[in-house]
Amino acid sequence: MIRDNKPLMAEIDRIAEVAGYLWEKGWAERNGGNISVNITRLLTAEELSMTPLTTDIALEEPVEALNGQVFYVTGTGKRMRYVAKAPFCHGALIGITAGGTSYHILAEKPIAPTSELPSHLLMHNYLRTSGRQTNVVLHTHPTDLIGLTHCTPYLDSEKLTRLLWSMIPECRIVVPGGIGIVPYEIPGTLALAHATIKQLSRNDVVFWEKHGVLAVGEDIIDCFDAIDTLSKSAQIYFSARAAGYEPEGMTNRQLDDLAEAFRL
């Protein structure tokens, strides 16, 4: 039934497209990374009331603001290269139930969602309660950006933002809010989720020390583009360093002029 829903299938195709980019970029080794997208707005009333494939599954922490919402979520242990080819075989639609205390799988197959689902839902819940127009949480493992988080001088949000903004004008434009940084936490834990939420109060992109990058936004392509642009900045920086020079970067005046010209 849901495959007859053209707006929904167009969104699923965009998710699959981005999953393919993550693999092609080398950011999704094995089953690295995960995606969740709120697709409630794309479903008909009949689809929202479809019979679940599973019983309700309890969440570790409630997400009251998500009650009745439906998400596409990549599956646990699933590879992005396979999500790109067959998103419904490697992910599922889940519905949030019981006032936000549990979820069930709605379609198409009973694929268990990513182990980081509780973290994703806490972020979606926070963003929804704060009034942000945010449908997407995208987590991936860009080699160059993770490399920066292994260097103590770059574990300062202000310094790292300034560095990456200064490598190419587009970075200041595409990532106007800068970068948040979360000190190392065990992947998949609620501690990591809560630390990330603190950064999301100020940023749409968050670096997880020695782990990866997370972006939130209204559109999955825009989330990918933000990370991709930051990656390009890091590559420019490392390229200059490999040539034996510390890159000069754009000046504060040049960055301020960009902010004024693009009303950032």
C-alpha cells in the first residue's frame, strides 16, 4: 500500500540516494552510521492507522512530543551500501505509541531499527519541542573530520569552526551555525544523546570525538551537504599541511563580509 504513495516513495528514494553517497565517500564502513527521518507528513490517514507488524517495544526514555509520529529508520547492523539499493529491506517505518513510551514497526518488514534509535528519538523529541523544523537526524563517519577530533587543539568548538569556515567560502555559508563538539562517549548510549542535545541548542552539526559526525535538518540532502562541505574544508586544510605549510585561511574580515553578503 505505501508504495503507491508517491511523496513518500520520493522521500525514501532521497534517503537511499544519501545512503549511497555515504558509502561512496568512504564514510560508512561495514554498518557504520544511521539515518532517521520523520515521514509523518507524507502519510495518509489510512497509512497512519495501518496494522503494526510488531507489538509495542518500550523505549528507555519517553519522547512525548513524538507520540503518533512515524519515522523511516535504518536497521541495526545494516550496511548503507545496501540501504542505497533496497531501503525497505534494510530499514523500517516505525510509529511512536503510548504517549511516547514505546514504538512499533509499521512497514514494510519487521527490521529491527538502529541500536542508536533511542538517541535519535531523543534528538527528534528535543528539536520538535524547541520548535525547530527538523525532520532528519543523519550520523556518519567522515575520515577527515574524525581525524581532526583526534587532535586536542581542535576539540574546541570555536577554534574548529573558525578553522573549517576559513578554508573555503562555501563552508561559512552552508554551515552558518558552526560546529558543536561532544567529548568521547560510548556509541549508542543515552549519555551521548543527552550530550549531543546540549550542542543542538546552538548547532545543526555536531562532531563526536573519535567517532563521527551528526547533522540535523529539514532535508536529508541538506544534512549531507553540510557534512560534505565540512569534509571539503578539512581536505583543503590537510592538503596544505601535507605540502608543508600551515594554511593561512580566510581572514575574520573576509568571513564577516560573507556573513553580511549572505545575511547569515
